[in-house]
Amino acid sequence: AQSVTQLDSQVPVFEEAPVELRCNYSSSVSVYLFWYVQYPNQGLQLLLKYLSGSTLVESINGFEAEFNKSQTSFHLRKPSVHISDTAEYFCAVSDSGNTGKLIFGQGTTLQVKP
Amino acid sequence: EAGVAQSPRYKIIEKRQSVAFWCNPISGHATLYWYQQILGQGPKLLIQFQNNGVVDDSQLPKDRFSAERLKGVDSTLKIQPAKLEDSAVYLCASSFAGGGGYGYTFGSGTRLTVV
């Protein structure tokens, strides 16, 4: 069975500052890793994913995450945040088989202040 | 392409009443999921369908929750009778096929309040 731990429930940061949202996972099998973003009163949107290959993956809006197998981590980073990045961020894991079941972390609220 | 449609967006009911949610996945998506998201927590899978068959319902409280996916397209999730702890957002998602690599598309959810 897989599990996901997001180490920070809330991360306040000033606009244009860098940010890191931490995610650790536990699994006995090979995994796929995901970050989803949820804006207020909206559904979940895929931000980026790691399936295989390069351990550094990037999103179109400047976020990146690095898969670290030895530390079982998949931290999300952005060098300079905007007010519009304020949202809830969820790390998720699924096994690399055919079930596709996503296991989510508890979420991290990113609060970007002007 | 059209997204995953869910209705209603909001629902308020009294405890012990029944309620049903509807989901229309993206056309051609064989796999459909229902998740429960309690305030302050991450989504939790309730049930997974592959076409019109159930793949995983291990986390579905079967004494009060039921779900069906007739003809392998639309799906309904029902709660009968509702309890206060069922207050949550119910998210539907669909995927082209089973397997995390295909990615999910989520609907906007139905926010249920049980009073």
C-alpha cells in the first residue's frame, strides 16, 4: 500500500519569493507521482507528474518537482511566486501498474502575500 | 474537449435523508472514479469503475453508499441515509484507461452539507 505525507499544512510566502512544498511518500512498488492544484471552489487540476525518465519535471507555469527515490520525496518548487499561485496543493502517488488509484496527501495551502 | 460534468454543485440535506450525485465523464474515458474530500483533507477514493464494472470499492461504506455506472458512461453515487460526517465534496474523475500514467481529469465536485 502507498501513502503520502505533505509536511506542511500551510506555507505563507511573499510575492516574488521562492517556495518549496514538501512531499514524502511510502511504497513497496514502483510509483508514479503527481502534484495537483485546487483553486477555491474548483476541481483538482494536474500541475505536473513523474512517470519515468528525467527525475526533474516542470509545469507550464514555472513550477518544478524532483523525484528523489533514495529519500522517497517529490518536493514542489517555484523560484518566484505570484499572487495567483495562492491555492491548495496536493501531492499524490499511484502504483505503476494498471489500477491507477491515486493516493493523496493532506494538502498544503500556499498563501502568497503582496 | 468537454470536461467531467457533475451535478448538483451544492446540496444541503438533513441527516437520515438520501441524496444522489451524478457524473458524466469525458467521452471515451473507460475509467471513472468517485472521491470524497472532507474539509482540510486530501481526496479519498470511494470507488473505481472500469467501463461498467467495479474495480475497487474497498473504501466505500456499503451500508449507506452505493454507486453504479450503467452502460459504462454516466455514473451516480447515492448516500442513504446520510450522516453528519458525510459532509464533504464529492469529486468525480475519469481517465482514458486504468493506470496512473494516463492521468485523471476531475470534475468541479458536489459540495454536500448534512445538517
